[in-house]
Amino acid sequence: MEPNKVAIVIRDQNNYWEGLRSGLGLGLEMVETDTFVLGEVEMPEDRVEGYKENLEFLKDELEANHYTDTEANVEKWGFFEYLPLDDMAKKLTDYDLIVPF
């Protein structure tokens, strides 16, 4: 059975890039994928532009949602929706598969 709806949950600072890229790959395979980011995203300078482009592509082209428990991500990156941790936990029950990073 293939999952219809996947949540990518990223909490490890070293995995923000890989988690987002995994969401992109699943989205291109027509799997509904949303990302949940815990903590503030800090990206090496050489990856900032690519990270923004991937966020934008996922949001605009693949209609993926990006949730974060950190308001600074909303301000800095622009593609995130703030969602408190308790609300994230409730929302995760809607997914067929949760992939932790």
C-alpha cells in the first residue's frame, strides 16, 4: 500500500535541506506531502537561495504546506505557516506516513 499523504517532520538542524528535498521528490511522484519544521531554520549561505526556491516550488507548484513551530521561520523564509507544537501533533494524525528527520 502506497501512502497518499506524507508528513516530513524535520527537527535536526543538519537535516533541513535533506528533509525538504525528500518532500520535493515525493511531491514530484504525486504524493501529497507537507513539511513540519521544529526550531529555527539556519541554512549555510551557499544553500539559502536553493532552499527558498525549493520552498516556493513545493508551495506554489505542488501545493504542499510548510508548518513551523517557530515564528522566526515565517518572517525569514516567507513560505511557512506558524503552527504551535500542540496543533502540529494533532494535525499529524491526518497523515498516512510520518517521516522523521
